[in-house]
Amino acid sequence: MDAYHSKAVDEQGYVDWNTEEDAIWRDLFSRQMEVIPGRACTPYLDGLRLLNLSSQRVPQLPEINQVLRDTTGWCVEPVPALINFDRFFNLLANKKFPVATFLRRREEFDYLQEPDFFHEIFGHCAMLTNANFAKFTETYGKLGFAATPKQRAFLARLYWFTIEFGLVKEQGELKIYGGGILSSPGETLYALDDSRAQRRPFDIQTVLRTPYRIDIMQPAYYVLDDISCLFDLSRLDLLSEADLAMEAGLLPPLFQPKETEHA
């Protein structure tokens, strides 16, 4: 299958989405709206209401940016399908969330390895209206930009188990805030309801040392006591934490290596 390529963005920030892409967005949006009520955390649902995303067509970047700027000073930045780590961290450090302007094809409706427009907008942008989440993401970008390649490898696990696949407690119940979960109907159900998934208290060193794979349901999720814990995390010396994790080494993986899992 041909690789995905971001669509052109005009001088005003608009993308010429076609009718099939509008239909794909509509179906993705509808399917996800059936499973997130009662499962997504309150800051996410509040942000989704603020964004007021269209259910019938692909949203435009200026519409998203108006809300993000008014709430936390963030914006989304159109990028090619893949960007290097330096640019990724630099964008986050400057309150710009990178968004590739392509939408998955119908034949990859259920799972796409590359983060597409639906994943980035529906999964992440609602949380960027939350001050705690926004501050943590900005700090993460600044630290990542300054980090060595080895430190970045450990920091990547922090991003994975928070921004992408994080869970949080709300009034004694588990809720989802990670965009990788909230843009996937299968993982939205699996993360909270499946007995095979481990749901562990958040511990920075354990998180930094936990291996992950991007192409499976997560064997383990880490749970924050409150979404404000993200702000607390942003005030830690995370590069020193990454160094400590590096010295301790990775924990045993909770999954089989990809090449032997079907043996």
C-alpha cells in the first residue's frame, strides 16, 4: 500500500478535504462518540465540547486553533506525515502540536500505525484545552529538545504512557485521557474493561523503564491519581529521572517479541 502523504495547507490554514475523507471522518467520529461517554475523563469531554468538532466533515485547523489559543495558548501545526525528533520537540516546546494532514483510508479504518488527522485532532486536541495537560506537554517538548538521544529513548516511554495511553482516577473511577486510547474504539473498551490489561499506579521510574509496542493493545496502563499530577510531573527534573532509569535498565517486557509471537 502506498505511504500516506499530508495534504497541502493553504495560506489561511485550510485543507481541501474531499467527500470520501469527510465520510471517513464522519464514520470515525460517530463510532468513537458511542464509546467515550462514561469512559473519557472530564477534562477531555469538556475540551471536546469547547472544540465543537463537526460530526459530518473533517474539521479545519483554524477552527481548532481558535479554541486552543483562547484556552491554553496552544495551536496545531500542520506537518508532513513524518518529522524528526528535533522538530517534534521544538514544536511542543513552543506550544504547537504537530498534526499530519492526512486521514486514514477506509481499508485501514480500524488501525493505522501512523498517527493520522483523526488521531491527532480527536484524540489529543481536547486535552490541550486543559491547563495541566498543556503545561506538561510544553515541558516535555522543552526537555526532549535538550535531551541526549539515550535520554529521549526513555522520555518516549513517559509520553507513551501519559499523553498517548494514560488513565486517571476521577471520583474513585478509572477514566481515559490518553489520545492513543481515545481515538481507538477497541482500546477505549479494552483499557477499562478487559481483564487482561494491567492498570498500575503511576510511578515515574517504572514508567520510564517499561518497554512498549505500538502495534498491540497495551498490556499495562499507568493511572494518575488526578489530572493535576501532570503539572506535578512537569516540575520534576525529568532528565535526571531518565538518567536514573537508564542506569537501572529496562524492565522485562510484558509482551512477546514481534518476530516470535505467532511461533
